[in-house]
Amino acid sequence: MDNLTELGWRTFFAAQIGDADVGAVPARVLAVHRGRVELAGDGVPASLPLTPRVAEAGVAVGDWVLVASAGDRVLRTLNRVGAFRRKAPGDPAVYQWLAANVDTVFVVTSANRDFNVARLERYLALAHDAGAWPVVVITKADCVDSVDEYVAAARKLSTGLVVEAVDARSAEAAARLAPWAGPGQTVALLGSSGVGKSTLVNTLSAAGQATQSVRDDDQRGRHTTTSRSMHRLPAGGWLIDTPGMRELQLADVAAALDDVFAEIQAAARECRFGDCLHENEPGCAVRAAIEAGVLDAGRLDRYRKLQAEDRRNAATVAERHRRDRDFGRLYKSVMKDKKRRRHGEH
């Protein structure tokens, strides 16, 4: 039996249960498999199959669902506080849900060649889009003489951004990250393959995640986690682990990008022209700030690149949705016509 409050239940979810849901029981999704979910809640089965309708609507680890009073099926997924999503690898027109209803996201990187500010900016945009509080966790701090340069580089990415450098295997790491993992709180781990996420999961939750050593040739870690799952933390919270991602394409996160690159947005408001491209226009406050050394030209370049990628991917997904919607309307029209003709024949 799991107390709903301990699982992260709040009034936002309770308000979605109406008279039509009498007898239905709420449960939290701990893992998603093909056509089946693992659940936690008061008096619910540990695992249930998904109906095609529920599966098609999309279910993510961390979602809240309603289970039928008979305990034999999932009725529907409740609206989310927020969710992590990315463009599905190999299909530019589909979103892939990574995790839902997350309070804090540990953006995990490492103090070696895997550290990359451009990649961190992508993860921060993902966190802002999901409405989660981002904390950058730099692992393998024990493998370098000093982590100062890595910490400083990460802190420059956002005013007030919390950055923690840890040895992911140590009890100290768990103690330093415990404030974000209290009762009823949900934390998600995001990061590239091999940065030590599974080791951090082991330390934080003693979940027994498989780990692999760093490759001797280039000091990069190996990919270990292959599926998303949710683990109970000793402090009372919950942790969602995700597979390492070699590819992270953004889509429909324009507002989140503005948050991540807030200093550029602030400078842009002082430009003479509202549609300034920050190139050679007169009165461009962004270019002036770059020349004065207040803004980083590299940040502006990466911001533009991510904006272009976001617009391109969002347009692709929107076009797929439009085609699917048009096909659905056509299918309904054809079936209605067939039914009318069939009744006319009789």
C-alpha cells in the first residue's frame, strides 16, 4: 500500500476526478513497457495492460492514471503538471514522452570530455518547458584535480542556476542532493549516455541499477540504462531515471528557450527595432552588449541555432498532426457514407 501524498498526489490531480469516476482509483505510473504499465497506489495491481485508446493518448513514467474499480484496466491518464518530451529519434513528426509531473530535474553531466555547454542548454530548455526546477549535477568530480572550471561554465548558463559537483558513488552526493528529494517530491535524471546517471541512481536510491566502468581509451562512460523507471528514495521522494540520450532534438519549446537565454532576451528588448535580427541593424543592443563583453557571442549563435531547430521540428510535428486529423475526418466521412448507403439498400 502506498499513501497517495507520499507518491506525489496533490489537489491539481484530485480536482480532475468527477462524478463519472465513482469507484475509480488513482495510481502513479512507475514504468512503461510495450502495452503495459507498472503502478503504485492504494489497492491497485502492480501491473496492468493498456487499452489501445489509453496507449494512443500517451503514457509517461510519473503520470497519474485512474484504474477501474475492478482493478482490471487503466481508464485514463490525468492531466499533467508538466512533462518532458523530445522529438522521437528517427521520426521527425512524433513526440516522445520522457517523464511527467516532475518537481526537480537533475541535469547530469561529468567532469571530463562529456561536459558540453551546448548540450546542457538543450537539457535546460527541456526542464523549463516541463516546468521543473533544474539542478546541474557534475559527476566524476573525483577524477579531476579541480572542478572549478566546469562549475563556473555551468553557472554562466543561467542566473541563479544551482550546480553541484559530486562523486556519484559517495554518500556525500546523496546528502547534497537530498533537499530536492523530500517526501512527495519527484526528481528526474536527464543526461547523455555514460555520464554516471546509473551510479547516481544507485547512490540516491539503492535501486541496484547496473553500472559500467569508464572506457580506458577516452575516459567516457558507457551507456547502461535502457528504459525509464521510477524509484523510491530514502528521504521519501521519487526518482525517475531515463536512458542516456545521444540525440536530443527540441520541438515547440520557444518560450523555454527564451528562459534559458534570458540575458539575450533582456538585451533584445532594448534594440531600436522590434524585429531586430541582431546582425548589422543600427541600434542593436545585443550586438552592442557583445562588443562590450557583456554578452557571449557563442551564446547568441547557439540560441539562434536552437530557435531554428525548434521552429523546424515544431512545424514538422504540426504538419503530421494536420495530416492525421484530415485523414481521420476523411475516414469518418467514408464510413458514414457506407453506412448510409447500406441502410438505403435495405
